[in-house]
Amino acid sequence: MARRIAVVNQKGGVGKTTTAVNVAVALARRGQRVLLIDMDPQGNAGHFSGLIRQMAEAGQYTSADLVMETRAFEPVRDVLVSGLDVVPSRLRLAREELPLLRDTVSGMRRLATAVRAVETAYDYVLADCAPTLGMLALNAMVACPEILIPVRLATASLPGLKDLHETVLALQHSEPQVRVLGLVGTYFRQRLLGPSETLSTIREHFGAQVFDTVIHHAQGVEDACGRGRPVCVDAPGSRAALEFEQLTEEVIRRG
């Protein structure tokens, strides 16, 4: 059975997609078979993986097809590196949220059903989520119950983090397999007091759930994303790339 990880935070701009794509690439480079599912209707994981042309094609298989099981499974194969398959997203995914809400119990398990049918082909399945805790994010967490939470190291991140942790605890009543894999601090600026204080606060409250690795703020990460090449591919020797490699090692060890 594949390890299934959802990258979740309802706050935008925390580095969810950057984390999901770089960890997926790092896992595939270690010889793992990886499936990355974009559960954000904005389609950023596809863009950050260089799939802009494929996403523009009318017949491209997307996460909406996967969730609603409207077509045979057909991800984009060997994206960026050998062993990484990607199911990109489009705005159509947002329209599928309403049908899922009509039956909340079965609706939030649609992605889990689809993933079970294909996961034997993979060692890891990662789901990148939109900045919301709606039905699409719930689907991702039920299907991929190891929750990886990127946290932008700023004071404003703390209230939303508390809400997300409460959502995970509430979800565990019906889905006991759901657990927090870990929290990773992002956009760290060592010379500023605020990020260091936020990191200390998070470690105080969540203890061992916080990864040792911290992802520093780096313009190169954003530049690489803009080129559709995650920093692990675009600048593999950079500090940011090495930090994502270290994070990936921690993810592996926590399995």
C-alpha cells in the first residue's frame, strides 16, 4: 500500500504547492514511484511542474475526472523526473464540490475510493490542496491521511493553524487514520525576530510534530516556480533545494 500524504493549510501563501512538488520530485529521485494529485482548482501544482501546455489541452485528464471517476485513470507520466506521475487540475474541479456536498459522508470519500483503485502502482501518493478547508480538502485528507502542514513563519499564521488542527481532530472521529505527519516552517528569515518567535511558538505547542527542517525564504524558489521547474530541478545545489531534500528525508523516516 502506498503512503498517502495531503499537503494542507487553509491559509494561502504558505508554500503548499512548492512543498508538494519539491517533495514529490525528491521522492521520485530516490527511486520511489510517486503520484501527485492537484486538488486545487487553480491548478498551481500543474503549473509548477511545467504542465502548462498539457493543462491547456481540451482532453487532458484532470483531478475532476479522478474524483468523479468519469474516465479511466490517465495521469501525465514521468513529469520532470522518471517515476513522478501528475494529475493536474482545472477550474472544473471547483464545480464538482457542490455534488460532493449533497451527501457529505460519501462525498468526502470520493477521492479515497479513486486512489484505492490505483495506489498499488505507487509508493507515495501526494495531494496538493487549495487554501480552504472545504469538501475538496476533506477529500484529500481522507484519501491521503498523513497531513503535512506548511506554515509560513509569521504571527498571522497562528490562528489559522489552530483552526486546521481542530479540523484534523474533528475528522479523526469518523476517519481515525487521519493524523498530522508534521508541520514545516516556511519563508524563514533568520535575521528577523518575528519568524524566529513564530517558530518557537509552533514548536512549543506542537513539539515533535514540527519537522527539524526549516525552509528559508529564497527568491530562487519563486523564480523556479514561475518557470515551471521546482527548485529541486531548477537549482539542485541551492540551499532551498537542499532543505527540501532534508524535509523529504524526514518525511520518509516518519512513515
